[in-house]
Amino acid sequence: MLEACRRPEMICEITLQPVRRLGVDAAILFSDIVVPLVAVGVDLEITPGVGPVVARPFREEADLRRLPDLDPASVDYVTEAIRLLLPELGPTPLIGFAGAPFTLASYLVEGGPSRTHARTKALMYGAPRVWHQLLERLARITLAFLRTQIAAGAAAVQLFDSWVGALSEADYRRYVLPHSMTVLRGVAETGVPRIHFGVGTGHLLAAMAEAGADVVGVDWRTPLDEASRRVGPHRALQGNLDPAVLLAPWEVVAEQARRVLTEARSAPGHVFNLGHGVLPETDPDTLARLVDLVHSVSAST
């Protein structure tokens, strides 16, 4: 996986495949949220069936010395990939992305994926000064990574906070929000749209809306009309069909997609998407039919 993320021609080809096959309205740069961590020297591998695994987890202040700022030259393969992509994409916009400070920190502290994030929370609660120093560094790395993608030609960027749903709203505001805000507001001057997405974050939507994104992503657990109420009248929404629905008969898929589109009408803007990633067993033909359906419904309303 990491090798593929460092090969411009492969990044280009994988990014283009959904656009060619499905006719989606935007391309998402093929990469991984841990790419900038590897670029700054973190000893990390993506283990099949497990996910990112950090050889030496970050547990104390001394470990921060192993986390320097990101040199854009260390991710020149991303710049080259975008250079190759833009002529191929033509008018189709390219969305860049990066992992949010909390989710990156959870991998560094836990040493890999975690169900409880116990070590992460222990550091957050027990050593708040170290915690904030860690997230400040990760925010700088993430911001530099997004700026590199924008400078190369990305038309929009998305900040993924996959695991932040493990926190209460109070803890999110105290330990996470300032650092996500650093990233999202740090790219505001570029003028590109900013999307902010988390998993299991229905209870955090109002707080996440304060981080500075133009669009707030919503997973499948929260109806979009309710999400719009929580986010407020000045933010568009992204989402939020349950990925598992795509394994059901087409009639069910169509019904659920229409429900999502109906619920989204209360928002000032809507980017139709799944509520999380595509499941590996999903039939690509179902995805293509879904794209056609959304285009058809959207054109008639």
C-alpha cells in the first residue's frame, strides 16, 4: 500500500479508475492518511488485515523529537502525481485529503488500530501538555501536506478524523478542536473548499462545524436533516448512504439513496456520498447505477 502511494504513475491510474468507470463528479487522490507520517521518518508499515502499525509508539515527551516538520520535497511523488492527473481529469475536480491530528495521534500512541483508544486517552488526560504538543506538531504536518496538494492543483481538500467519535463533545472541544481548526483555517487563504469528516461523530457535528470547514461529512448513523440542524445553516453536508446498503437488492439501494437525497434538501448544499468507505465486496456495477440515479434525481429537482 505505501509503495503504491509513493509511485506517481500508480497514484494517477488508481485515482482515475472511479472517474472512468463510474462517472463520479470528482476524483479523490489515491493516498493514505499515514503517508505524511512516513515522509517525516516515522517507522510505520501498513500490515494486511491490520492497518497501520508503528514500530515505536509515541508515549512520552521525548518521543516528540521523532516528529519533525514536513518538508514538501519529501512528498514530491504527490506533486508529480497531481501533475500527471490534471490533464487526464480535464474539468473533473481533484480532491486532496489528509488525516486529522487526533486520528494520526491515535495511531502513533496506540501503535496501531484500537477499539478503545485507551492509551491515547490516557496520554490526553494524564499528560495534557505533551498531548497538545503532539497535536500541534501533527497539525503542522497535516497543514503542510494539504498545502502541497493545493499548490499542485487540488481543487478541494478533505480532513479525515476517523477515530474522533471515541471522544465526548467536551473532550473534543478541549483536546482536539483547536488543532483541527489550525489545519482547516490554515488552508482558508487558498480559497479551495474544505471538507471535514469523522466516523461516529453525530454527537460532535456542532463542534466539528466550528473547526472551519465549508462542508461537514456525516456518516450513516445521523439523518441529514438532523445533521443540518446540528451543523447550522451556513455549512453544506456530505454523505451519507450506509455502505452496507450497496450489498442489498437494487430496489433497496435506490430507495435508500432517494431517502438520503430527500433528507439533504434541508441543507444549504449537499455532496452525495457514502457514510464511509466502499466495502470490498461491493459490486462496481451497483456503484455505477447509484451514480446514475443520483445524477438523474439531482437533474430533476
